[in-house]
Amino acid sequence: MKELFLPEARNDRLFALTGSPAGLLAGYLLAVNLWAFGLMWLDKRRSKRKGARRVRERTLFLSALLGGSLGALLGMWVFRHKTRHWYFVWGIPLILLAQLAAALMAASS
């Protein structure tokens, strides 16, 4: 297994200010997954009220594509939302699998 290369902080100002990018990435993924989960909750809540403005489906997919696929998938299961639409039932898990594959390829190189 290859060792993770982390440049020394004294040679790079970005790493001197932020430390390892792993923390920033983890924070971003946590935020975007919470956002996607919250969007599913919000859309489910609005779907029960007549005349309420709904969250666009492309917004739900965009939040998944930006890294929130796990949050969107959990939101679908927890709130039982968008589970009758085939493009959500197949699309969100496929986005998650593609993101996991990309992360594994990036980690292995």
C-alpha cells in the first residue's frame, strides 16, 4: 500500500494555513450531505401541503452530484421520498457508486 504524501507545512503556505486537505474535504462532504438530506426533508414536507413550492428535482440531483449522494439516499429512505420515481431509485445510488469508485481510484494512485 502506498503511503499518503503530505508536503511539509513550512514549504507550502496553503498547508501552513489549513493543514492537511483531508480535514477540509471531510468538512465539505459533511456539509453537502447534510444539505442534501435536508433538501429531501424539506421537499417531503412541502409535498404534503397543497400549493407549496417544491424543491426542483434537478436541485436534488445537483446536491447529490456535488458530493451529497449519501445524504440524498439516506433522505430518500428515512422520509420515504422520491422512491416511486425510477430515476431517483436508480440515479442516486449510481451517483454514489461512481463517487465511491472515483474516491478509491484517487486513493490508490
